Amino acid sequence: MTDNYNINNTLYTTHISPQFYSDLFLTAFIRWIICLPGIINNLALICVTFREKSLRGPCNLLLALGALFDFFYLSGFTIPFLLALTTINFIPLQTCFYIQAIPLISLFASVNTVLFVGIDRLLNVILSLKYHSLNKPIYFTIVSCGILVYPIYTFSLSINGVWTHPNWLVICTTTPSDLYTFYTNVTQLKTNGIYINSASFICYMFVWYFVWRAKKQTENIIGVANNQNHRIFKSVLYIMFFVVGTWLSNTIYFTFISFMFTDTFSTQYIAPSINFLTCVIASSSNVFILFSCSSDYRRAFKRLAFDLPLLGKLIKGMYGGTTSNTVKPTVQSVKPIIHPKQNLMRNPILERSKRQFSFVKVAPQDALSRKKRQFKLRKTAPNQEDVISRKKRQFILRANSKREAIHGDQADSFHVLDKAFN
């Protein structure tokens, strides 16, 4: 097959020499740097899903599957960066087809995953009992196959153009602009993208509505807001705005606005950059939303961070103490004094017996009658009037002794804490 080089390839004709081009390098480098946090975050989400047994439900596995697709998609931007760094700059279209096959399939699969996660959450809200009685392995397998059907079909549409022009030189980005250069029905792909993202947005609108209604019913019955419903409500709202909203805005821009850029600079830099930023925001937002709205994911991410060698040492150093051996002796030495349960039980009895002994000691040596001794004790009771009854006096004595014991133990506790931390 012969290559049709008469087709206008402006980017190649302006960078035809195999040398270092700063505009190609900076564009590829900036995109790779922007993708790097998303690559790390999605990899962390995959790790915590398989580390934590509590995060292995159907929805959790779908989120991990979506993170896997986003990881492959964002990793594909490493290819043009390496090409620009090594001054290769361009590679044949057929070679790019093999290299970017998995990242491009992952791009379409990531959009589908957002839709299926929304359907999964809608089923969980509407049919909660039936949802929890499903066979999870079979359910997850069926949903995974449903996610991959359309991306594989869409990717296969580019095969004819690749086989027709195998040596067409491209910078090999993880976008449909290179592999679908010779596909004649690109408008249909854009329309399908609008349908899928609109369905996702409508699905999350229903989830948002049912969660909002359950939140209001809980407030009306109990009288206070349920924090769990509030977190679910907030997470759904964030997903609608960041993930579904950015995918939908990307397809709208790609369908109705991108064709307005006609000059060389806009078609080479501005239009692809807008498309790139919306895709990256959509592919990197799930991790931040889960960390801010889910306590389970937040604890899992923190445990993962502490287990990493360098990051764990850095975090421990920021909070003081690098090893657990330096903390345990301090806790063990302070703990019995901070919680003086046994002292609170013994001290009132000892103090009361000491007071009674001192009261008897002030009696005259010759034997006093019982009434006179009681009268003497009433007279010597601290800070009380003479008319107080015997039971009230004993109650006050016990209360005073307990108060003195507590104050004494607190003073000892503060003294030990002061020695431990200074």
C-alpha cells in the first residue's frame, strides 16, 4: 500500500528535520507532568482496593477498574514525551497503533465505566435488598464485559485507516486525533460520546435525587441531619460536577467548538490542549473525591502512605518520632496515672478513716457519752453548721475526700506528663 502524503500534515511539514524542537518537547513535557499526579493517584486507588477487604464490594471493584483504565490512558502521554526527548518526534501510524492500543481502548472504557458506576449506585439506592443479594462475581463479570464491548468496537474502526496509510507520521498522542485521521465517520463517534455522557449525567441526577429525598426524610423523622447521608449526597454532587461534567463538556467541545479553530497554531496547540485538560480532570478526580468524602478510603490511603518507605518516614518525621519504640514507653508510663480508677476507689475510704480518727482523737481522755461525742464531731466538721444532720455530714465528708483525691491525682498526672514531654 502507498502512503497518501498529499494530505495536509502541517505538524510534520513544520518539524520535518529529526532534531530537538522546543515547542514539541514543552507541549509533551507539560502534558506528561499534568498527567503524573493522576497516574499516581489511580495506581494508589488500585492498591488500596486489593489491600483492604472492606473495599471489595461491586462498586469498589468498578471504581478500581475505572482507575485501571485511567492509569493506562494517562500513561499513554509518556510516549510523545519520550519521542520529543529523544528527537525522534514522529513515528509511523501503524507503530503508533500497536503502542497506543491499550491507552486508547482505556479512554473509551473509562467513559463507559462512569456510566456503569452510576447505574450500579442507582440500583443500590432504588433496589437495595435485591442489589445486596446479587452474586457479586457474576455481576462484576457481566458489568466488566458490558464496559469493554463498545470501546473495542470503537477502536476497531480505526484499523482500516491504519492499514491504508501505515507509514503516515504522527506524534502518537493518546487521543483519537492521530489514529482516527483517516476514519471518515468521526461525527458518529462524537455523537455516541454525547449520548453516553448524557446518560451518565441523567443517571447521576437520579442518584442525587433519591439520596436527597432520603436525606430529607431522615431529617424530618429524627430531627437532625444524618452525617452518612450528607457524605453520600456530597460525593454524588462532586462526581456529577467533576467527572461526568468534564467528560460531557469534552464531548460537547469536541463536537461543536473544535472545528472553529482553523489557523495552524490553534489546531496544533490550543484545541488539543483544551481536549487534553478536560480528559485529565475527568480521569484524575475520582481519587480526590473518594478521599474527601469516604472515611474508609481516607483511612486506606493513609495506611498506604505510612507503609511506603520514603513517604512513611517523612510523615512520621513531621508528626514527631520515627519509630514506635520511642512512643510506647511514654504511653505506658502515663496511662496508669491518666486513668486512676483504682485510686478513686481507695482514696475516699482512707481519707474518711483518717478524718474520723482525727475527730475521735480530739475527744477528752475520759469516756464521753455517745451523744456528746456526736455533738463534738458536729462541732469539728469543717465548714458546716451545727444543725447539720449526721448523714448529710458524712455525705459532705465523702464528697470532700473524693474531690481532694481527684485534685491530687490530676496534679500527679500533669507532673508526669510534663516530665514525659519536656
